[in-house]
Amino acid sequence: MKRKIIVLMVLLVLLGGCQTFFQKKGNAATAESEATTTPTATIWPTLPLIPATSTPIAVAALNPVDLKGKVTFQSDRNGNLDIYVYDFQSATLSKVTSNENVDVFPTWTSDGNQIVFVSDRDGNPEIYIMNANGSGIKRLTNDAGDDVLPAVSPDGKTIAFVSNRDGDDEIFLMDLNGRNVIQLTNNSFSDGFPAWSPDGEQIVYQTDRDVNNELYIMTKDGLDIKRVTENTAEDAQPAWSPDGKQIAFISTRSGFEEIYIYDLEADDLEQTTNFEASTEMPKWSADGQYLIFASNYQGNRDIYIMDLDTKAIFQMTTSSGEDFYPAWTQQE
């Protein structure tokens, strides 16, 4: 019963435009019982889904002939949240997890050979690692709290992740094998979506310590915390550019969820998308030429790739399901 409730909640939150997919609750009230339940720890922070405009914004088409590598993402296209891999070389899509559990938040290891992801297959959200084809699954965390949103360091040795194991959402580090867990943030706020600088020395993340979500940067030991954005809108889901000079993120400052790019050196902010919809989870290609992201600007969520020079778009998925949380490796 508890597993079914978790899966149902995950699906509802996904359709509602959330940034994370698990809420820990007890048994839900039924028609036969009026008993209520209280969430344990912190409910993960979410942003409301913004409906797309009635007429999709016209965007120039990007020819995918020069796109290389593989993209992993999560999708409920087969009725359950599973992880998929799209290979540009062979133009094939593979479903790499397949069970009744929730498998989400996939990200590549730095060599492109493995995928780190989150699953509730052992009762609550934990972090796992598997080969790119879905084989060799190993559990990395084992805690009563919810461990989510893994991000692998550029050198491939460390995973940053978010957990509510101490009662609220904090950022932790652990080795790629799950050992040597270290807590980086320790406050009463919600800290999430860690993303590494390309030199592996800093982490950018979102936090609601200023009421709404803003972006902050800290060193990999949790020190020297600096604020990056300051706006009454929600600034969230950061991703550091491969050259270390820019940070892509989503913001609601236009009234929609759009992608912005902040130039750290020039202290300059550019609105990159203007889809008038919910456009989320930007990630950079390894060469810095493209952004991959999810958007509902044509109806349901699909995965798109944008050439940052021309702003041309390639629609990678066309599923009737919700395709979300993409990550791209250009390793061959």
C-alpha cells in the first residue's frame, strides 16, 4: 500500500511540474477512514507547473546531424517512471530500467560508462549506480531519509546529493562507491539541486534561505558561501558551464519558467528561452555549444536541445508521456 501511494504521489507531482518526486507520508486516508497523516521531515520543494501558451512559440529547427553521445532521462511513457537512454550515433532509444518502482534523476558518471540515479525499490528514495545499459545495479545509500538529486564531480570520484536525513533538505557528499558521507550544508532551510564547477572545487545550488529560491555557490567543503542571484522570482535548477564562466538556471521572473544564463565574469544575465511555458532542468553539452532541457511549450514535457549561438531547437523526444530530467554525455 505504501509503495502504491508513493508511486501515485510521484506521478501527480511530475504532472504538476515539480523539482523533485518524493514525499514521505504514512498511509493515506480512505473513504472508510477519516484518519489523517503527517509528512515526516521536509516536503521536497516544488515549483508549480505553468501551462504553455495556447499557440506554441515558433522556433528555428536544429539539424541533429552533428549531435553526438548519449542522453539519459526519466519518463512515464510506459505507465511507470523509468530511465531511458538515447544514442545519437545509432539514433536508438533504450529503456534501461523496468520494474514497478520509481526510477528517476539519472545522471552520468564522468566517463559516460555508468548512470547514477534514484529509486524507491528498497522502500524509500535511495541513490543507485548502474552500467549505461541498465546492468550491474548497486545501491549507494542506505538511510531512512530520502536521498535524491545526485551530481557526479568532474573527476568522477564524488557524488553530491540532497537528503532530508537530518530533518530538512541538505547537501551531502559521498564517494562514488557510497562511502565517506559528509554533510555540507546544515541549516533550517531547503538546499537542493547541487551542480559542480568544472574544476570540481565549487558547488552551485538553490536554497530558499531568502524565502524564495535563489542560487548560491560554496566550496566543495561547504565553506565560503556566496549568493549568486537576488530576485523576488524563483531562481532554481542551476548548471555550471564547461568553461566555468556561466551558470544556466530556470527562473520565473518573466511570469513563466524560462532558462537564463548568468555570466559570472561580466555579471550579466541573459534570458535564453522565451517559450511562455515551463522550461526546466537545463544541462550543458560537454563542449558548451548546446543546452539540453525539458519543456511543455508544445503540450506535455519533452526533451529539447538548443544551439546557444543560433537558438535553433532539436526536439529529441515526442512521447505522449512526461519526459524529464535529461543528462547528456558526449563520451563515445
